[in-house]
Amino acid sequence: MPGLLSPLSFAGLTLRNRIVMPPMWSGQATSDGRVTDGIVEYHRCRAAAGCGLVIVEHSFVHPRGRASATQIGAHSDDMIPGLGRLAAAIKAEGAVACLQISHAGPRTSAAVAGDRPLGPSAVRHVHTGDGETPEAATLEQIAEIVAAFGRAAIRAREAGFDAVELHAAHGFLLSQFLSPLANHRNDTYGGSDENRRRLHLEVLAEVRTCLGPEFPVFVRLGATDGTPGGLEIEAACATAEQLVRGGADLVDVSGGVQGSRGAGQGPGYFVPDAEAVKRRVRAPVIVTGGMADWLFADRVVREGRADLVGIGRAMLNDPDWARKAIASLLPG
């Protein structure tokens, strides 16, 4: 069986190993969303340590979907030069470079986004009860968001990224649409699992139309909400199946509206979810969450529970994590 250091080829990409730097917000973008030298170095040094894949932190596709005042933007062609510098720095260190694109939905504020946050319904985020109550998105606004994802994906490709990832986890807009806790709609975007996943499939279809069939597209999927009445693993697995059938080349399993609140529950707290998704899809699966021990990460891959492992907090705290893991796991 392959291990953490085994190469992986899929969707026209070849990764030197299965170590992933997952998208982790650095808070260093300019006030208009441009990439800074600090962001370039933050990703470059972790690529240089030996990661096979670097997924750049979430980048907003529309001004109203901006999560924070220091988030990278992919909403305008003006962002392409900076994004290009970032992609080139990652690739020069031998890693595959992917840009995650997102819409924050209710996980923002009017002060940041310039308007009232948008959500599937006028329901305050379940884990940020003191936040603003979002406006329920109209059909026209939904169509605008779908188009914005497509345009942002084109910018990622033009900037030189090898792949793009759609952020559908952590209580961001797509995650909210999939969650029964947040989506109380009674139109074609709510009321059933099939309707709640409709926006995922429309965004994916738009991105595929914009990029064509060959450019790699990943989806970070919030697999469960970890909250009574929320998204359960069976609905997430069915969503993953439809996403792969719709053209997703990889599923990156993480948390739903609860985000990474599994922290403190021990190592690999999303591994059971990733394993369930992997049994249902014919595409590589990434798992993150409490993956600090390289021996444990290697075992997750060797046991076939996931194909790649995202190292979050451990790599955030130690940019050399991948280099140390490689040195430890190499034979002899």
C-alpha cells in the first residue's frame, strides 16, 4: 500500500508525496485583497519543506463574500499579478499549487463585506450566535454568486495555479446551503438533501464550463455539522458522489458549520468522515484535523482511509513539519 511519502498522479497532476498544506488563513492581505510578500513567503517556505500539494488560503470570489479585511481576493482581474507571484513561488519549490475560492456567506459582517451578509436563510450562524443575521439570498443573488465562482476560477488558472478548490465547508456559504441548521428555504435550494446540494452542483458546473474538462477542480466538503439536527455523513457522502460525477477531481473532507471544532478530540478527528466518503467516490480524498504525528498520518494513508493528509495547526506552528516527516519516514 502507498504511504505518506508515495507519489500520487491524478487529473493530470503528479504530487511528489501525499503531504498537503491545507488552506490556512494568514491574515496578511492588503485592504483591497492583494497578495503581499508575507503571504508569498508563508506558503513558499512550507512548499520548500517538501509538501506535495499546497492549497492556498480561501480567496473571496465576490466583495459581499469577503470573510475578513485581510483576506486574499480572487474577485477582480487586478488580483491576478499577485496571485501569479504566489503560484510561481509555490511551484518553484516543487509543490503543486491550488487556490481555494470561497464566499463567506454569513461568516462575515456588513463592516467587512460592505452590506448585510448573505445566507440561504435569515438564520444566524449556529456557532456565532452574536453575529449578524444574514439576508436570505434571492435567486438573482444566487445566480450572481455562481457566476462569480466561475470568474474567480478563471483568474486562478490565469495566475498559474495548477488547480482550484471550491470551499464548501466551515460554515461558509456553500456549507450553509447544505446544512439543515442554516437552510430553511422552501424553494429549489431547500427542503431536501437534493435541493440543499443544488448550489454546490451549480457552482461546480459553472467552474467546469469556465475552465473546461481538463483543469483540476477540487471541493472542500464539510462532511458533518457535529451539531444535533445538522448535516449527517450519509447526506455528505451522497453529495460527494454527485460532485465527483459532476466533474470534481478530488474531495477534501473537513467540518461543516462547526468548522474545525473537533480540535482537542484527539488525532484524526475527521478520519472516519473521510473514510466514509472514500468508500463512495472514485476520486482522491484528503483528510485534515488533528494530524500532527507523521507516523499516524502515514498509517492513515497506508490503511486506505484517505489518499492525502492535510497538516494544519502542526504545519502552521512549524513550517518545517514536512521536512522532518520526510526525514523520519524515509527508509534507513
